[in-house]
Amino acid sequence: MNIKTTLKTSVAAAALFAIAAPVATPASADISSGNKNKLQVSGQVVRALYHVDDGPNSHLFNSTGNTANTRVRWVASGTLNENVTAGALIEFDVQTSNTGGSFAATTGDNTDADKTNWSIRHQYIWVNHKQFGKVSLGQTDAAANGYTEFSLAGVGGISTPSNVWTGGGTVFRIDNTGVSTGVTPGNVLSNLDFTSRDDVIRYDTPSFMGFGLSASHSGAGIGEIGGKYTGKIGAVNLIAAIGYSELSSTSVNDYNLAGSIAARHDSGLNASFHIGEVASDTAGRKHANFWAASGGYQAKVFKTGGTNMRAVYNKSRHINVNGSEADSWGIDVQQSFDAIGASLTLVYRNYDYENNRIGHTAIDSIDVIGLQAAFNF
């Protein structure tokens, strides 16, 4: 990466961080309908400025967020009796531009395609019994979704353990020649998380001494189970989860087995570890696998809210591309503004890729630096 570009980008990002106005978290305003049910409207607007350098090309992009997109939701809830509650949720993505941060293969022009349509994230009904658990029906997360992603770093809405923040659509290029490999960070970096937002029927047990189980079945025939523990041992907060998904009914893959564990000491020091594998039935196809880790610290630098910092790393193998090996590392610094529930996050990511099927060809890494602002309502 060109040192002048690095310095210019760093100074620009620091200036933005210093002068940007605070951005916000949800206000809790319930709307009563004609019956005794309540309706809560909430959502978030997320924007990001980020600079991408793929070796021969560099550009500053202005887009919506990545892991945390702009969205709006309606949550309805009601009480049947002292043991049973029920409700429904509708949530839409409202992206105007994506975070691909890519360059045209032949001209080097930058592209950041706009999106003009809303997309449904969740639409489901649930019933919960205090003793017997919760049943959900509709489009929502399957039983173990998110179980590879648990963290107690306090840095929200930036990236999952795949460690791809923005620029995931940028193509890796051959060193010196600039020739496209046709492969992007989004192709070869993953945290192999489970089924996200599918048509499912799902059951969650009540929590018992911090332990809980869940199971789901999708309209496509995917069965999924998950187990999770949340608790505190001495001065250490813990969360751990493991999941299993049967994939053979919908793809050439056999199953997904993955999980994560995260810990945070009362001092603010925290760490997490994530690991998983997707087994394939295809002859000669290697099993996709990854591991990731993070370490961080939660501080109180300003009275406005927490200043949370973390370093993150991901190693992914055989994700979509047989023989591929990719690494991503980065640093996040997130400042919260508790009074308005907002956050500003300064982010750096480095993406690296190689493939033993193309020999020892040198491939340029991709560098991304940026600032993300989130306002919740």
C-alpha cells in the first residue's frame, strides 16, 4: 500500500472522527393499537466513509453500513395470561448503497452500486410460555444462527468473525501486473455461520442456570440445533455456543459444525475464539473451515460513553474456492454516546489471499480504512 495514501487516509479519518456529530440508539416509544397489544417502532441509519486500496487502484467510498445496515422494524407484543406472551416482528433492510467497494476489472473505475428496493429481513409470529419455552413461525433466524459470532468486546455493528467489514467486493489482483484474480474477500473469508433468515419453525427452551437449547426446521428441509451458555464466574462474564446444521437436502455440502466462546473480565479486558467446518460430499472438494480470534479492552475515556477497542484476526481455508487460503486482520475503536444511543467507529482491515493451485503467484493485499456512524431510533 502506498505510504502517501496511507498517511492521507489516516489523517482524513482522524479528522472525521474528531469533528463528526454524535449519532444515535433506540428510543422506546410504545404505540397502543385498538386491542391491548403494543407496537414498538425502531430502527437505525448507518453510514460509512471508507478508503479501499487493492494495489493498483484506490478510492474513497460513501455508502451504507455493512454488518449493521440501515433498517426499520415493527415489533408487536401482547399478554395472553400470566404464563403466556405472544408477538410478531417485521423488519426491513433499507440499503441505498452497498459496501462492495470494488473496481471495474478493465478500467479501474470505482463502483458502488445503489440499491433501490427494500428487502425483508424478518417476518414471523412467536408464542412464549414461561415453563415450556418459545415457538417461532415465519422468516427469521434458524436455531444456531449467530452462534459463531459471540463477542463481549462491546464493538457492535462492524463485522462478524469473518472479519470482512467493507470492500468485500473488491477483487484481489496479481502483484506488479494488476491482473484480476476474479476472487474477492467476500468469496474466501467466512465465519461459516448458520442459517440466516429463512422460513422456519423454531423452538427455544427456557434458560436453565444459563443454559439453553434451540432447534429449527426450514421450508427447504434444513434441520438445525444449537446450545448456548451465558453466565458469570467470579469476575469473568462468559458466553459460549455450538451449533450443527444438516445441509445435504439443499446443497453439495453435508453439514456445518461451528461455535464460539467469549469472555470479559470486570476490568474491561476481553477475548473471543471462533471455529467451524462445513463438510462437503463432493469428491475432491476439501472441507471449508475457519478460525478467528479477538482481544480487546473496554475503557471509559469520555463521559459520553464507553470507548471500546479490539484487534481481530480470521484464517479461512477452502471457502467457495478449492485450495484457497485467506487471512484478515484489523483494529476497531468504537466510541459510544449513551445519552442518545449512538456510536462512531474507526476501522482498519487488511485482506490477504493465496491459492496453492496457482503456484506461488504474488497477490496484492487489500487495505481498507474508514469511519462508520450509526444512529438508532
